[in-house]
Amino acid sequence: MRSQASAAQLRRTLGRADLRAVPESRRALRELLAHWGTPERSAVAELLTSELVTNALVHTDDGAVLTATVGPRGLRVEVRDFVAREPRPRVPGADEGTNGRGLVLVESLADEWGVNRHDVGKSVWFALEADAA
């Protein structure tokens, strides 16, 4: 895993199927958000980032790129992968345990979220406003 961080941005290249990237991404995001928002808001950001990173690594056969940017309006986290298939929130069945809830969490906890298509792959992103409670 390669990382670059500045005062306002985190960028990580995530290796193919490397689920160690999930806790490492959370830790790096926590450091980026040390002076941003409330602890509760930062915890939501960590949770949602974990969900996007996990989805990208579990549901694709390639690596991904995580970018988190703190700006005057808030936080934007984006995970780009290189598979065209677009994810959709779904309510998982009772026999699926905790699997399948990632995008439902993103949809319910983020201020905004979406999917951007690229020539190769897509980016799934969410935003949290700086001043939201």
C-alpha cells in the first residue's frame, strides 16, 4: 500500500483483494480528521470509508484508489475501482448476516453520495458537511 498525505488530502493505492487496507485506511483517515468535526462525525466517516474500501476490494478483481479531501464545505471520500459494474444499495436477506449492508449505511449516514463512471471503472463517493451535527 502506498500513501501520500497532506494537511487536506489523503490518497492511498489499495492492493488487489488486500483486506488489510480496510483498517489501514481507517487509521489514515482518522489521522487526517484529527482536527475536523466532532468525534462522532469522524467515526461516521471512518465507518463509511471502511464500507467503500471493503466493497471495492471484495467485489472487484483489481486494486482501488482511496482519496479523502477535507475542504471548507466538509469531507469528500472517494474510492475508485476499475470495474464498470455499478453498485446498488440493497437490503440483504436474513441469512446474509452483516454482509450486503455497506451501501445502505452510506445512503443513510452520508449527507450526499453517488457513483461516477469513468472510461475504465467507477468511483463511489460520499460527502459529509463540515457543520452538520
